Amino acid sequence: MELPFVLRGVPGAVHVSLTENTDPPALGCDLLDPSLPPDAARGFAVCRATVELATEGYAAALGWIQLVRSSDGGDDLWAPDPLALFREIATPFAFFGIKPELFDAPFRGTRDDLRWTARSFLCAVPDGVMSRAVAPVVGFGWGFSLSSGTLDLDEPQPLPGSAWDDHVPLLRDAYPTWSFQDRGGATSI
């Protein structure tokens, strides 16, 4: 899937792929929980989103904010999804850098029935890297379900602007030292 966007007057695109995990050790999945068999993630989803943009440096400094909800999480509510190493750091970004790639390969150690959904938003800091302000650029939803041992991938879909606005209160509450811009009724991010 390709999601076109314009950032500061420059056109760009996000290229999204969602595939089945056919080689968990090659993706480092076995590093995340050594108590599980090395192939525990086999068959689960692998999502990658790369950024194409004709700017460099600070003008291309972007971040990915991802929110997830899962039927095995108890309340099935949306929650920020930072990398584990960022959990104690007050940043909403799962990935940040110059044209950063989003990579996620969620899995469980069991094959119990499960519904897992993500909303992934490419975001910009309007002044490059000088403040804790976040503006959405483009977003997409994706996920998977596991039922009776069979995994079905939810193909990535573009998100409307209202999807970002739905999460702004949650983000403001979770990261009170950051400001999050609303989309203001735009039809797409």
C-alpha cells in the first residue's frame, strides 16, 4: 500500500507492507523472549512502513506513533505502543529519525484466540526537532486475528483524519509534557 502525503509543501509517500513472519530468528524475534521457542513468532504478522520524502536532515525528521488494542489485554482499549526500551522515557514515538522505518512483528507464546489491532501514525515535529509538539502526517490501520489456530492478517488501510483526533485525548493524558495537534475535521491525515 502507498500513502501519499505533503509535508511542508514537499510531496512524499509511506510504503506499507504486511506479511506473514516466515523467519522469526532472521527478524530477531527470538531475542525478545528467550524463554519461548525460536520459532514462536512464525506465522504472525510483520508490518513495515518506509518513508519516501525529497528532503533530508531536520526537514525529514519524523516519528512513528503507534497505538494498539488487543483482546488479550483485558479491557481491549487503545494504548500507546512504545518499544520496551522507551517505556520509562516520556516520548510518544516508537521510532524517530530521518525518514524512519516502522517495523513491528507482534506475537504471543500461545496460539489462543486473539484479536490484535494497531493504528500507526507518521508524525512531524513542526519545528524540526526543537519542541515537544506533534502533528500527524499520515496514518494507517492494520492487525491480525487468531481463531482456532488460524491466523488472518488485516490488510493495511488508510486512516481518516478523525482516527488521529480520536486518540489525541489519550496521547495528551499519557504524555502531558507534549502537545498534540488536532486534525480539525480534515478528511484524511
